[in-house]
Amino acid sequence: MNVERLIAKRMARSNRELNSRPVVRIATSGVTLGVALMILASAVVQGFQHEVKSLVVGFDSHVQVAPSDPGARGLVWSAGMLDTLLQVEDVAHVALRHERAGMVETTEALQGVVIRGLDSTSQVTRITTGLLRGQLPAEGSTKEVLIGAPLAQKLELDTASRLTLYVVVGPDDIRPRPMRVCGIYETGLLEFDQRHVWIPARVLQDAARRGAEGQITLEPTPTGVRAVGQAFGRDERGAAWTGRWDQLPEGVAGQGRRTLSLQNMPLDAEPLWLVGTGALTDTVRLSHGEDGWVANISEGTHHKVVDGYDVWAQNLDDMPRLQEQLFQHIPYHWQAARVDQQHPEMFSWLGMLDLNVDVIVGLMVLISIINMTSALLIIILERRSQVGLLKALGMSDGAVVQAFLWHAARILGQGFAWGNLVGLGLVWVQATWKVVPLDPAAYYVNAVPILVDAPGLVTMEVVAFGLCVVAMVLPALWSTRIRPALTLRMN
């Protein structure tokens, strides 16, 4: 058996003296081209998916935690919940989410937008990186807005331009805010850049009025001074808040629901006007000083209401597992939605690109098989007399098939080696010098992106090589039809 294998190997290696040499070169070139195209297709598609996903996550976190009821008026955030979410495995960062529908109005146009709020917890690395001019809105500012370059171009705006921003609180409640453009950014995602504007979160919270706010006005009367409590804001059901007096001295009661007579009020008393319930309760204190009765000014509890929590995972691939873990730490009436569930059209489109790679790889493997089948059949025909002689000397059909399979695998191996050299070389050139540019308006990136997944690439090539070798069994079996007597008679 060892002698048969030695003869088979020598028969396969004697190709240089045969007329099949051009055929071998053509077959090797075909395999090389196919492997190079497989590498390029995989690297480009994976690079494109990675870049676009990174852009989307630059606007939205990996997982968004928010009330399940679409009609809910936000949720009351707490430092305890922030700490709880941060301690969940695979969580990299947690931020408060502020988002409302709105409109931007200039003297020439009106455009619908999504208003996003910025605070100390916000993670806006992508926005900061894409800042073209100006700066982010200052946290304490009430007049600054950051807009995208496509929206600025459409509305003919620039830094320091004035506009009116309308915050949509409800179907019949739209509140205008005069603003000044403090900066212009561009991330490359046209759909996001042209409809997202960024303002300080406190401005958005004050405009939405989803907390409670109490105020006390002092009014003179014929008999003295009276305090009138006022309540602003609405509860989670949309009903207006009502107020109540507390810490009143014994024997003193408010007149009606809001009015409190101060005529007989002890000077050391400090009545409280309370608006709201639970964590949203706003307190206004009434006290007596040198100038008489005074009431402190409250800013309300609107800053305690947010639209949800933004949660970032350590890695984009950890999103499904992170989503399951978050459900174990949030209340039952909250939901945790992944970014691919929030933007299904974008991620479905990116997922379809994987089909393109599968089709390209399949076609390249098929082309390689056809090339190798043709080459192997020609080689078998040219070796017909040699095969007949070896069979006459006692060589088995299995050894002959093995010899041709080994020869086919050798040609495939050379093609795969050259294909890797060519494909990885082109990938390196594009990744280093960006020689193939793209239109960011159409493709979101300014050059063909490259990302090589080494384990995936090795798996793909091993599977492709195995399929090609297995496919060579059929043409190699044709050699078993060679009859020694007929071949020797012809020669």
C-alpha cells in the first residue's frame, strides 16, 4: 500500500512535463480570484456593518429602559436605580434619557424634529467627535441648541443663529422656546442628523412640566395678609395637581383649598404648601422675617422625571444577554428594548448584507469547483495511458482516485494561499490609505470600511476548501473507468 501511495504522489508531481500545465495555472488563478473576492466581500460587509452600528449607537444606547405604557408621562429617576443598573453584569455605562417630539421654526421654514436632552450622565462621544463648529450646549444654559449639519443647511442656519424651538408636550400642548444655535455636528447618518437637536436636559424637563410645582403668593386684604397656594403640573394620568397646607399651628386652618389667612398666624410658624405626591412632592415654605411674611421660590420637581434610562453594554454582541439581565432588575411595568428593536429597519438592512456575503462565497466556491473539475478531467485524460499502465501493474482504483484527489488538493492549496495573499493585501491597502472613497450621504461613511474577523475568515476558508476537495471526488472517480487493456492497445 505504501508503494501505491508513493507512485500516486510521484504521478501527481510529474505535472511539469505534461501539457496540462496551462490548465493548472488557469485553475489556480480561478481559485486565487475566488478566495480574494471572498476575503474582500467579508471584510467590507463586516466593516460596513460595524461602522453603521457604531453610528446608530452613537445616538441611541444599546438598551433603553422605559415605561411599557406608551402613554406614560415618563418615570421618576433615582440614584438607587442608577446604581442598580450599573452593577448589572456587562453594563458599561448608564445615563438618563430625555426625549420629546418638537419643531424648529425659522423666519423661512418649519421642520419637525426629535429633541434630546443633555445632562451630566449623557454619553455623546459620537456627537462630540462629529462636531463641525461651535460647542455642545452648556448644562446651565437655557437658550442653546445643537443641530445637525443637514438640518442647518436645509434651514440656512449657522452658529449664533436664532430660532424658535417648539416642545410638544401633548396633542394640544405645544410650548415655544427661543433658542440660539451653539454648535453644528455631523455624524454621517443623514436620517438622524437632520432630525435630532440637542438642548440642556433641564430646559426640556421644565418645558414638559411632568413633575409638580408649588408657589405661594401673598395678597393684601382689608383684615391683613393672606397666602394663596398655587399648584402647577400634571400627574402620571395627566390630571392637574392639587395642593395642601401642612405644619399649621393648632387652631389654624386654611380657608378653602388654597387660601391661608396670616392675620392670627404665630410669627414663629412655618406653614408648608405641598403639591404632588410621593417622590414628586414639591414643598414651598412660608416664614416671617424682618420685612414680614415671605415665601421661598420653588423650581418644582420636573427635573426628577425622565423618559427612561440609557444602558450601554461592554460589547455590542452582549445586547441580548444584557436585555435579559435587565428584566430581572427593573419593575414589571417597565420594558428594556434593544437598539436593534428600536430601529428595526436599519438593522434588518444591515442583516441582509450577510446574505450578500453568503451568495458571493457560494458563487466563488461554485466557480472554483467548476474550474477544478475541468482541470482535473483534462489531467485525467492526459494521464490516461499512465493510469492504464499502473493499473496493469496492479494499482487499485482507490489509489488512482487518491492520487488525483491529492493533486486537486495541492492545486486548491496553492490557489487559497495566493488568494489570501492577494485578498489580505488589498484589505490592508484599503484600511491604511482609504483608496476607495464613498459618498457619505449615500453610504454613511466617506471610504469603504474594512473589518477582518480572523476566526470567521478561517472558518469560512476551511469550509470552502473542504467543499472543493469533496467536490473533486466525482471527477476523480471518472479515472476508474479507464481500462488498462484498451489504453495499452491504443498506445
